[in-house]
Amino acid sequence: MKHAVKIFLVLAVIFILYQVYAGFDTPYVTETVYLTEEDIAIQCEGIVYREESIINAEKTDHVKYYYENGSKVKKGDVVALLYESAKDIANLEKIASIEEEIKLLERCQASADSESAHFDALSRRLRDMQLNYISLVENNKLSPAIELQSEILEMMNKRDIITGKNIDFKKRINELKKEKEKLNNSISQNRKVFSEKSGYFVNTTDGTENVFSLSAAESLTTGKLKKALDKFSKPAENSDEKTNNNAIGKIITKPEWFFAALVPGVYPYEYNEGQQVLLDFFTEGNKNMVSAQIVSMIFNHKEERSLIIFSSNDMNPKVSILRKTQARIISGTKTGISVPKTAVRTRDGHEGVYVRSGNSFRFKKIVPISRNEDYVLCDIIEFDMMLDKGTSGTGEILDFGTTLGIIVQSDSWYSYGEERLGKGREKAREYLDNNPEVMERLISQIKDNDGEYIQKYDDVVIKGKNLEYVQ
């Protein structure tokens, strides 16, 4: 009897230890999947074509520009000032800095009385700004930190005025004004440069202004654009403008500009003339989106690529200096279920994921739409929900059946088992409308398969052991 009790106690301890181990051991790691939206986009390379007029001036290396790139100017506007030395330019920058400081001090002096009744609130705000500044610097966000510096300085000056530490800034303001006057007197006589045309100002030239005009884009072929892209690294072959040492900038004389792009592996039915798209030039690591319209398309069957010309009137500083460039053509968005790549596995020849269902797991199939380095965007299969809402028509049922592989599409023919539904989507829809018994069978089969596919909010296994044994 004692021996039996000992055995029971040993088994009980083993069981308890196993439960503790099972509690701490996590053989499966899951992640909830959600709907996400993704751009329908294609990468391409092309050239920007514009109407441009060179701004010439007497040769000088010391130019002070009035406008930033892409700014609208009128004929006769002063667009730049020419100076004799680099020191003149440096002194102009000092003057601009002094003027900013004078404005700041005058603002502080003027607001001292109104702020004195709110000293506590001002102190709290100053403390919050200082903490925000420290956080920006620690996170290497230097641009917003620099902008915050002047605001902090203004707040500190206001506080000093209120507390009596610095009641009057007039002395400092007068000193700055004298320094400004002295610098102004030291600057040599400038020469003004006027715009001879109205348009958008750009302070650079690339030597191809007379080559890539709007009229040149109208006669493009895929071969001509490919040659232009290849030669662009040698602008001297294209134009003599690069040798024009008197060019200090240019005017884009027409608001409309073209982007001519070579798009590999694209067939004409994927885009249409007149279609509105977004062009993302993604310059300097930031998105640079402009709206555009497709004005012409030429497909080269031999080289399997298209020449697409886009027209746009959008203008900004980054667009104004574009010439040869990469771009993404965004024709729309697609919505799907975003699944981590680490969760995707293959079972019985089907791609899918293992999904937690209570205390167990089951394999669900996926229908990939697109992939990137980390995630697979999967189609949403929710046929039952559509039937319940009564929103599914024959076309949607046909599309569901095709997505699930129940209906096979080959050379534009749609087939369901041994039955050929028709050539083209419209004919296949007509067949299903005229054959309700086939439609009923198709709906039943789709519903049987629908539950086998991943749904939003499923918990998918991204790490696990012995998944091949999971049912």
C-alpha cells in the first residue's frame, strides 16, 4: 500500500511539473492580421519635357536669388541680384539674421505687459517646449529642433522681462540696427536680373532645355526615349547650353509639362488614354506626389514595353528641377489582409497559414495579391457575408469562383468543371444567369470553400513547432 502511495505521489509531482512547464513554454507565437490598403503602382524611368527659357546675365559666381525653385514670377520681376564677391553674399545673410533677431526682441518687448499676468502659464509652456526640444534632439529630429530654438529663446526673453531680469531690450535693438547699417554700407553695388518672361523660376540649368521641349515629346517613340535616357549622362551630346557660363537660371514658360516614361512589361489594356493617375517621384527620400493624366501610349511588342506620356500642371520646388528621373505610377489602391511572410506555409500544394481556433489550430488557404520583403497582401474571401447582405450579383459570384480556382479562366474562356461558361466575362455571366442549376451548384461549392480561407482578425502562427501535425 505504501509503495502504491509513493508511485501516486511521484506521478502527481511529474504531472504538476509538466503543467508548470506547459504554462511557461510557448511553442506557438501568433499575430493578429488586419485589413490594409496598398498602392497599385508600377516603377518606371523617364524624362520630364517642358517649355523653358534660359536667364542670362553677365558672368559672376556671386548671385543672390529672390525666389525659390518653382515660384511663380511675372515678366519684369527681379529674380536675382549679382554681387562682386562672396563676402557680399555672406554679409547679406548676416543682415537677414540680424533682422530676425530685431523682430524677435521687439516682439518680446511689446508683449511683456500682456504676459506678466500669466507668468505661471508661461513658465509651464517654456518647460514643455524645453522637454520637447530635448526629445527631438535625442531622436535625431534636428530640423524641427532648430525651428523650436527660436520659440524657446522668445519665451525665455519674455520670462526675463516679466521677472525684471531684462526690462528693456532697446539698447540691444539699437546695437543690432547699427551693425546692420554698417554691413549694408560694406556691400558692393548690386546688379539686378529681370525675368524676360512670365512662368516658374528655377535657379539651375542642366544643358538640355532646348532638347526636351513639349514639341519634342510629341514625336517620341520607345526607341527615341531609350536613346535619350542612355545619352542623358552625356548632356554635351544633346545641347550646347551646358557651356553657357552666363546662364544663372531659367523660366518654365508654360504650366503644362510632360513626363515620358518607359514602362517594362505593361500591356495597353492596363492603362487608358485620358486616365488620371498619381506620379510619385520620391525625391530625397520623401514622397513627391503630383496628379497627372495619360495623354498617349505606344506599345513595343518586340521589346515588351510601353512608352507612356503623362501630362501635368502641378508645380513645386522639387518638380521644377526634375529631368531624368525614377517614378512610381499609382493608378489606384487595393485592399487586402496583410499577413507576415513568416506565417506563410505550404500544405498539400496550397499556400496558407495556421490560425488559432480556441486551444487548437487549423490550416487556412490564402490568395496572394502582392508581396514585399515582410508581408504578403492576401485577397479577402468573405462570400458568405456577401450572400447574407444580398449584395452579390452574378459577376461577383463569377469572380469569387475564379479567385478560389473553382472556375478556370484560360485564354479568356471561363470553365466550370466540364462545362464551358463562355468566352469573356460577360458571356460567362449570361450563361450562369440562364442556367440557375449551375449557379446553385457553384454557390454551394464556393460556400464550402469560403471557410477554408484566411479572414481579417485571424490569429496566425508566425513561429511554431511541429506544425505539419496540426490539423
